[in-house]
Amino acid sequence: MEKAKIDAIQLFILIFLFELGSALLVPLAIEAEEDAWLAIFFGLAVGILIFLIFHALYQTYPDSLPTQYMRNIIGNYLGWVLGFAYCLYFLYLSARVLRDFGSMLLTIAYHETPLFIVNLLLILLIIYTVYQGIEVMARTGELLFVILYVLAISGFILIVSSGLIDLSNLKPVLEDGIVPILNVAITQTIFVPFGEAIVFSVILPYLNNPKKAKKVGILALCLSGINLMIVMAVNIAVLGVNLTKRSQFPLLTTIQSIQIADFLERLDVFFMLALIIGIFIKITIFFYAAVIGLGDLFKVTNVKQLIYPLGLVVLLLSNSIASNITEHIQEGLVIIPFILHFPFQILFPLFLLLIVYLKKRKKNKA
Amino acid sequence: MIRVFGLFLIPAISITLLTGCWSTTELNELALVSAIGIDKNEEGEYVGSFQIINPGSVAGSKSTGQGTASPPVTVYTSTAKNLVGLSRNISAKASRRLYFAHTSVVVIAEELAREEGIKNLLDALDRDPEFRTTTAIIIAKNARARDLIKILTPIDQIPAENVIKMLKTNETMSGENINTKTRQVIDALSTKERDPVITGVELTREAEGGKLESIQQTEPESIIQVGGIALFRNDRLVDWAREKTARGIVFLLNKVKETDISIDWKGNEEAVVYNMIRQHTTVKPVIKNGKPEIDVHVKAEGIIGEVQVAIDLSNPDTLKRIEQEVNKEIQGELSKAIEKAKENKTDIFGFGESFHSTYPEHWKRFEKEWNDTYFSELKANIKVESFIRRTGLRNKPYLKDTN
């Protein structure tokens, strides 16, 4: 791990932007129809529990990376394999998000540009950022946070003032009871975006004041969760459930419906900026975690040497993981949550925590 | 050495990567489509008419003061089995690529909407990222969409703009049409809880509208005018509502902004005019004895616009009486509109939607036979409250009381 420190506000911003990332853009939890915001709420609640799990691990080993403490907890070999699996998981997720970015941009604006070129441009930027290290990432985050919030607030004012919001679109609440909502939360919102915060187990050791980690993490998760709930509720209130369901990017359609005074319209650029800011931070963090983790596992003295080759891997992976957007999204919604998100976000951390607990008890007895 | 090399490398990379010249399209390679018209021919193919703006004749003529020889728009037509095909086939005729981001109106022929329905038409428009679904959609009443697209208009040069402005002005001035957006129609088509309504537009006279001479006179040979509201059942046009009935529909959709309500006074027909300035209509679904009912409540504010008989407007009691008459008139219009929709078994007001959101359990029972049974037997309780706020610059008319 590199010698660098970030402060609590920077961590807060990184978690916040990371959570909004791609979740802001897609029809999150729309399977819960009018109650999508409720499903996001349940996801948030469980997401905070997940955060508490890996925060507990962090508290036990405040100065070491997960790849290090895993070897401490479950033995050198097994821990190494698990750490390696985590690095691959983060690398795969960065490729997935990069693919999200490329397909979105191609769908919305650049129909004739090859996916490879679009992805290449972003990954070059990300390689550069990661090369500069965590402090630069954190400062970039601060800057982008301000931009994103100004956009979000002005966008919200524009939507409200053009009278687009029809709250009756959000009714009826709980039409088929709570079961379908929990179902969506369990299969989707817990893992994406809230469970994905597991990647911050790699970032936490950089925090200059470890005591603040818990508070900052929970606050950032809550704020991003509330923001996502508002965005989804606004989408549904403006577009109605039907259209939101059919849209690849409901937020874009919502922004496109703004028409004020015959000249404030077609504000697609709001969406584009949110897309690029959110996704940039999200991939950067996943990628950074993978690079740092692999550097630690393979005892690479200069971690920066890994960045270019791994960037190339992410780029090629992002092009080859799916042959079309439907396949890509289906994988993300149906397959990945069960075979990847569930074990990596909940099962393994819980298992590690259990062993730590048992070890401690044994120590105390002895 | 490395530093010098780097200094050259950075601009070199930036120049190649940051220019964004991939698939560039300059403005002079695009044909801006201002309106799309869709008809159907005898062979069962779609006929698409694309109104394309002539940039030269729109921009230049005013500053030089000379009228150019070419009209402000050009219309290309093509035939195909689907909408994407229509636009592709134009490339055999037009010199530029069609660009749809600035399309302001979509015209659908009445015949097509009546016989085949519109559900197959809109997917291409919905899916394409270039086309905006906030674009207005209208029905060419008693006319081919092609003829409507071809008409040149006198005041606003680009006909599509003219039509849009006309619809908007008419919507605010009379409340007898609604400016339906493509997205709203698609929304209504995708649910059972609402049926679409689209404003119809007609030609005053059949004429050679495509010639520049037709607008080079004080009274153009043919102009486009609003022709009522088209009621759809599912995706098929079933009936037209005009004037007062049309206004009733717009009231129920809470889209009326300003309008004039004329009432009879002591045997004189439409002798007092009430200028409505603002109104708010709420529709509330209720269930009585297991049957759906709808409570409509209109609240209107306005002023007296014209009095053709001698009435003492300085007397508050008179104003009360006028208010009551206005209430009756509005109530009548609303019931006419509801009757019309019931006759055609088409829930254009989205009552189904409000039942679904207020009474989800009951809705499960209504859902299957909503249009056929429940909607067509729906009881509507209409309550109107109108207020006269001012009477204009005069209180008593100059007419002496003759009665």
C-alpha cells in the first residue's frame, strides 16, 4: 500500500460518489414498481449492516489491507487465495462498470463510435488518476462532488418548476404488500450499489483518523441512499411506472422532459456530466483496490508498475464480457448477485469476522 | 531529453484524442426535419412525408428584404413497410442525412388512425435517441397527412412551427384542444387505465397548398386550423369531440388555462361572456356500494368580458346569478364530455389510473372490464364553483334597461 492519507471528508465524498456512480443512471429497483424508493431504502438498511461487518474487521486490523489481514485470519495460503479472488472481483467489477459507461454513451450519443474507443478514453484517464495515487483521487472527488451537487440541485429545481412532478404516479404504495419489495431488495439493491461499498475495505486503512470511519461511512451511505431514493421517486413521478420501466436510462428521459419558457430544454448534458463523474469515480475506486491488492499479494515493490497492464486487462475485459447490452444487464441483475456479490459482499466478510471473534474468545480464555 | 520528448508527446496525444472528430457531421450535411407525416397507401405500405427546412430561404430573406424563389420548406415522401424504412428511403432523394432532433410535430392521417390504429407507429420514435418524445402529435382530420405537411403558412414561415404555435395559442385562449406529446400517447397506449386523446387539425379548403403563391396573398388559399379532439379506444380513433364537448374533455384533464364561457340571459342567447382566467379541476375516485363513482370539482376564477344586455353589474346579487349560470354551463360541458367518452367506451380521462392508485384492491376487480362495464356505467358527480372577480372598466353597460 502506498504512503498516503485521506481525511474524513474526502472518504465521505468518495463513498458518496461511488454509491451514486452508475446506480443514479439506471432504473434501480424498478421491479418494485411504484415502491422502488422503498426497495432502495431496504437495500440501504442492509448495506449499512454490510458496512458494519467490514468496518469491524477494519477495527481489528486498522493499518493493514484486507489482503493482509485475510492471511492473518485464515492462514497464509487460504488467505492469499481469498485475497486474490477479491482482487479479481474488483477488477471484474471495474470492467463491468466500464462496459456500462461505454454502452450508455453509445446508446445515447455516439451510435457509430466503436465501444473500444469510448472505453479506451475513459480507462486512460483512470489509469492516469490511479497512477497519481489515492490523495489525488480524493481531491478530484472533492471537486467533482461540488459539480455533481450543483447539477443535481439545479436539475431538481428545473424539474419542480416546470411542473412535471405528478405525485399520484407514486401511488398506490405497497400495492401487493411488502414481499415483492423485499424480494427486489434482496436480489438487487442490497448488492448494487450498497454492498459494493465493500471495496472501501481497501481504502479505509488510508484514513488519517480511524475513529471517524464508522460515522463517515454510515453518513455517506445514508446520504447517497436518500439521494438515490429521491432520484427514483422523481423519475417515477415524472415519467410514470410504465415509461420508467421501459427506459434504459430513466434519468435521461426525465431530464429531457424539462421544458421551461421555450428555451430551457434538452438539458441532456446534465445527464452526461452525472454519468461521467459517477462512473469515473466508481471505476477508479474499484481499479485502485484491485491494483493495491494485487501489488500486496505479489509483493510488488513499485505498485505503479501494475497499473498499465491491469488497465489493459480491464479495457479488454470490458469489451468481451458480453456481446450486447441486454446480455450485460441481465448478467448484472440475475447472475452476478448470486454467484459473486452474495459471497464476496456478505458471506466471506461474515465468515472472517466469525473467525476473528472465535480467535479472540480463545485468547481471552487462555 | 525525456522532458522535451514529453512536452511534445502531451500535445500530440491531446490533439489526436481530444478533438472528438469520430463520426462528425457538419451542419451542412444535415437536413433538419421539422415535421413528419404518416399516411397509408392502397398497397398497405406507410407513406412518410418529411418536411425539411430550407436553411437558405428561411434565414436570408428577411435581412435582404427580398423574397427568395424557393419556399421555406421542402417536402420529401417515401413509402415503406416501417418507419425506419421511410427515413432510409428518403436518402435516395435528399442530398443530406435526415436529422430528427428538431422535429416539432408528428402528423398522423385520420384514415390510418381509424382503420389500422397507431400502435405500430410509435416505437421507432420512442426508441430513437435523436427524436424527442416531447414532440407534439396531431391527427390530420379529413385529410392526408401529406397534404397537411405540404401547406405553406403565412406568418410563421416554417409550417410545423406555425402549427405548434397555433395549437398552443388555441389551447390557452379557448381550451378546446390539448397539445398532446408523443410520450403521453405512448404512455396511454402502454396501459389499460387510460386511452389517448390527440388534437385534430384540418385544412380549411383543399388547395394547391404547396405553392409559394398560395401565401402570397392576403387570404391564403388554404390554412390549417384546429379541428377538435380525437378520442381513441386503445390505439384506434373512434370519435371526434368538438367545441364545448372538447372543452369539457380538456377541463377534466385539468389542462384549461383561459377560456370564455358564454351564458344565456333572459332569453338572449350567449349574451353574457365570462372570461375565465384560471381554474383547477380535481378528479377524485370514490367507491359507493362497491361501485366506482367519480367526484369532479371545478374551481374557476374570472372576469366579465362582455355584456350584450342591460344588467346592473354593480349589484353583487347579479354577479351571484351569473356565477350560477356559469356553473351550470361548465357542468353541462363536463357531463357532455363524460357522456361522449362513455358512449365510445374509452377512458380518455385516466379515471382508471386514479382508481388504481387510490383503491388498488378494488382495481383488481375493475381492471378486466374497466372500459366495457365499469367505465361506461360510471356515475360522475360534478360540482362547479366559479367566481367573478372583476367586471372590467365599466360596471353598468351603456345599454338602457329596456325590459
